[in-house]
Amino acid sequence: MELKHIFKAFLIVLLLTLPWFNSQLDNGVAAAKVSQENVQFYEINPCKASLFDFLKANSESIYQDHFKFRFDNKSSIKCFGRVTGVTVSTSNLTTAFYISLGTNSFINLLFQGFIWIILFSFIPKNKDQNNKKIELRLHNLTLVLVSYLFTFSIYSESKFYEKNFYIFDFYDIDSYIPIFFSFLLLLKIFVESFTERSDVVINYLPYLFLFSALFSGFNINFLSMLFIYFGIQSLFFSKDSTLLNKTFNKVFLILSIWWIFNSTGSYSFNLTKFRGFSSSIYEFNANLFWVIYFFLLLKGIQFIYINLKEKFNIDSFTQNLSITSSALLLISYIGSNFPIINFFNYYFLGLQRLGVELQNPFLFDEYSVKIAWRGISPSAETIGEFYGICLIFLLFNIVKTQKLNFLKITGTLSSALGLYFSDNRTVIVLVFSIIIIYLFLLNNEFQFKKKFIGSFLIFFLFLSLILLTVGSSNFTLSYQFVSESLIRKANDYQFDSIYSSYLTLLNNNFENSTFYSYFFSFFSSIAYFLNRSEMWGVFFSRYNPTFMEFLFGSGPLNFGQLYGEVVINKTEYCILTTKFICTETFLLPHSSFLSYLLFFGIVPLTLLVLTFLLFLYKNRKNYQFVLISTYLFINIFKNDSLNYFTPFCFYAFIMLILNSRFRSKKFY
Amino acid sequence: MSLVTDLCGEYPDSFIKLDISNNPNYVFENDSSYSMRALFDLEGNKVFVNSFVECEHYVSGGWGFSPDIMNEIFFQDILFYGILLLLFLSFFKSKLKFIQKLWN
């Protein structure tokens, strides 16, 4: 191991541990042990005991699941790493201790940023440093522009940041100066570090699922700063000025003007697990930021892809998928069993939300239904998709190389186990189907008879798997029942005499049995079999677009209007553990397709689907590409994947790379 | 913004600075339209002020934010200067050989 790496590792360990020793207890005073009856010490001495002091006095809090460590971003700098309060909560004869830890947002920005930069620096540098793979133009100006843009985001979403900043005058421009320079510093080091590693960095994409890199207390993803930087860079280059690009830029510009000037209301949105890739408010300034952000993100992804696509190595990529899936599973499992590790996972990996607290991933509820286990991921379904991708790539790799090694075996086992834990049954069916189809298509010289038997077998297996997933009892229901499930649910949630414009449209069409009602009935049946009737029904009872908004949307990554404009009946989300536990929630759409219908409208969405079909047609000879694309399309259709930063970038990259590099030929 | 406006609010249009320090018998009049504010000295002593004139007088005399807020401002300033220093080093690292050595 090089001396430099040892130094870096030492620095990382120091950074990870040192802040949690920040104590202000007087000499001879030790932190107290907490009990159900007494947490007085921490009430009298907020911000005195360090996390280490607390752990020393309450060593059982490291592994007992009724200790829950929570971040307090609104604490002062002085309180960073200290216990700001302890509360006791008792329900159903179980007592839980909530330990609030000071994590000042301003410190988070610098502290987390530096840790991620140091971790990133472990990726090996380019062998030839003089031969720059990515040419940078107007570097300093771009840095300033990106820093300004992200500083503006804090101003535009001040309502969200008010809850996360200790002292910050949002109406005083001077307050933003330290934030601006912090962004500038982090971005400068990160971009330079990235360009020095451009030879291999694209093969490290799977690690995005491990490091969400979200600043605690911010609605900003650290990695997005890099994409935005290259998005601006792409505007300085004529390299990508093809006709398609020029047209896209012009159309996006026109739509942007419409989105921004159309955002006249002010509707807040509780970000929860969409933090880092959604606006917290639907307002002029916030919409302006997210429109620019989304455009530059797309341009950034395209720019990085154009410059680094030649460096993509599918073997190295698959190897990293293996490592990531194993690491994810291990970290998730440790986190779920050790509350303090769960907190550290959240903080140092920059997660959207705390990891799952359910210690046993094999658990079933009292009705023998598997309980989905998401690990450190914000959503069980999304992480299930990732494990599915790992399995598919590993399958292609193993079949091609005809070799198994320790990494491939652990990768396959971890992915299979992770997929089972996530209980994403659609992915399980898809992976099985892909395996079966792939193994049949492997031999291109099928005899007709063999092909016929093969096709029949594929169809039979596919049908069995669908029956297994959806449940055979669901197929005995009448078409009318399933085709009206969506509109029925939408009307169930409609409140008083308030109807969303889209629900009114649906009701009118169903009353008059128009062609549109038949089309929607078909859509409704799909929703029913995918177990989406309720979620999509709630979406349609809320969806209240004007005619123009229906055609062209209301702006990217903004749910504010959807969740604030129309009042609907209370929505409850119930989970089965040992019994039904229902909590009031606002139920997310659970379909990227519907989210993007809200953001971009039906016209751009239809164009996107057509482009995808064109992609498939052009790659029709490359069945590996067709299989993966179909897999992604189905998942995007029935899940919120594209509302998370990581899957959005990951899917965009793999689609671009696989489409361009491997067109008309197998990539394995 | 000055410390006075930070702590006491905007200067009223009719504000005239009086020489209160030389008048030991001066009595501050309560302003019913002014919301009461707390000011602190370096030792953490607290005083409540009921008018802009009173507030301005105390702030000019060295009273200010609570020790917690003063601490926060102090730490924020330290961080800010630290960031500026690191930025300076990162921009001029090619000119400073020892920094370049450390950086690489």
C-alpha cells in the first residue's frame, strides 16, 4: 500500500471519529445512563456530552434497537457531535430512546463534502496525467456559475432551509457568502479530482447506489454539482451541437419559459425520501432553479458520456456491480442491527433517509406475507431493481467468460439475497424471465421445432411466474371490476365537492363511454395487476392540470402543485409487521411515468416513449440490450425510480453506453 | 446591515441620536409599538429593552446577541476564513511548491 493511501486512510478514520468526541462536560462529570424514568441529565445539559460520552455511559445503545439516534441539523456549530437532547417514547409497552445529535448544516456541507472527496480520491488516477481526457474551458467561470446556482437554490427554497439552519438570515445577501465559497471550494477540488481519474471513473458508476452523497440538512446532492458543472461546460463546446441537440435545447428553452412563468402559486412539498432530487416548493424561484438544474443535469450526463464512453469496460463495471451489491447488503444488515451504525450510514453515505430498523430481513407478517426490507436504500423497490441489474449483468458475464470467481459468486449471492429481502416481485419475475429467454436465445442456430418448443416453454414459464406474483385469484375477477379499479379509487379519495380537473375528465369519459374510457380501462387493469390501483388512484384524484399543463407539464422535479393544489381525503399507508400499523401519509405516485407526466406533460412524454421504442428497434439484433431496456422500462413504469438521483443517473448512463457501444452486437 | 439594525430593527424615520451617556437622570420611555428584545453583555448578563432608542443605546455601548449566538457567529467567521484560505491555496497551488507536493 502506498504511503499516500495510508495517509488518506488515516485522515478518513480521523475525520470519521474525531467530531464525535467534541465534549464540554466539566472535569469529573460523566454523562448519565438513560432510563425510562430519568433522562434528566440530558435535559439539564443539552449540548454538553459528546456522542462518545453518551456511548460510554450507555454502551448497550450501540446494539439495542430501542435506542434511536437522530440528526439535529438545526443545532449550533458548537453542538456538532454532541447530544442535544434525549426523549423517551413509550407505545405498546415498548420504550424507545431518541437521541438527538447535533449536526449543524453548515458544518455538514464542508465535513461531508471533504469526506466524499477523500473517498473519491481512492479511485486510481489516470496513468498519463498530461493527456487530459476531458478538456475544460472557462473552468473558473463555470465553478462560479455552479456555486451561484446552488447558493440560489438555498434562497429559492428558504422555507425548507429555515428548518435546517441554526442562524441564517435568508433576506440578507451577506449570509449566503460563506455558503457560496463553500460550494466553490468543494466543487473546485472535486472537479479537478474527477478529471484526474477520468480514465476509469465511468466503471465506478455502481457505487452511486452505495454513496447517495446527500448533504444532511440540504436538498442538494453532492454528485449533482459535478454533473451541473459539466452541463455548463457542454454549452461552451461545439462538439455536441448536432441538429438533435440544437432542437432539444430550443424546445427545452421554450418549455422552460412556459414552466417558469406558469408557476404562479406557492405550494410546499414534504420531500421525505425524494430529498436531493425534488423541489420542496412550487414557486417561481424554485421552479426556475429546478428547470435549470434538470437541463444542465441532462447536458452534464451527455457530456460525460460523450467524453468517457470509450473508457467504459464492461468487465470492470460488472465487477464493481458485484462489490457494490455485497457491500450494500453487508452495510445495510450491520446498520439495521446497530443503531449507531445506522446513524453513521445515514451521515457518511449521505442517505435520503435513515436505514431500515427491522433487524431480521427474512421476516414475514402474521399473514405469511414477506415484509420488504430496504436496507440503507430509500425504497425497497428501487434497491430491488439494482440487485436485479446486478444479477442480469453477472449472468451475461458468467455465460460469456464461462468462469466463476469469488467476487462473482459473492456478487450473485448478495444480489439474489438482496432481491429476496426487497420483496420486489416484479423484478424477481423479470430476472427469471430474462434468464430463461437469454439462455434460449444464446444459441442463434435454433431449429424451427426447437424454437417452437422453446417459445412455448418460455411462454409457459412466464405465465407461471406471473400467476405466482399476481396471484391466480386475481385472474378470476371480471374485466369490468379491474378496469374500473383506478377510477373507483380516485373517486374514493375525492373530498367533498372538490374534483381535480383530471378526475372530472375521467368521470365524464366513463359516463359517456368514450374511446378514452376504454383506453383508460386497459391502463387501469394493468394498474390493478401491478398492485398500483390505490397509489395511481390517489394520483389522479390529485392531478389537476390545465389543458396546457396536461400537454407540457408544470416543470421538472416539482411535486408541490400536485400535493398542494387539490384537497383530497386522508390517505393512509398501512404496513404489516406483527399487525397492521397505519399512518397518515401523502402516498407518492409510485410510477415515474406519472411523475414525468406531471413534470413534462403528455407530449414530451409520448416523444420519450417513442424514442425509447426507436432505440429498441435499432438495437433489435442485440437481444441483451433489448432485455435490459425492457427490464428498465417496466420498472420505471411501476416505480418511482426516476425520482431518485442515483437511479436516474445510473439508468441514463447505462442506456446511453449500451445503446451506442453495442448496437447490433452483443455486449457480452 | 449594522449590528444595531440586526438587533433593534430598522432606524425609525424620526430617530435622533441623543447624548444619553452624559445625562445620568435620563429615563427611557417605553414604545408600545416596539416589541421587547433581550440584549446580552460579554458575561452573559441580560437586559430587556422596550424602545428603539433604548436598544440602540445599549448596542452602541457593547451589548449584543446572546453568548450562544455570539459563539455561532464567531465559529461561522472562523469557518469562513478557513474556506477562503483553502480556496486561496487551491487556486495558487501550482505557484506554491510545498502545497503542490502535499496536494499530489
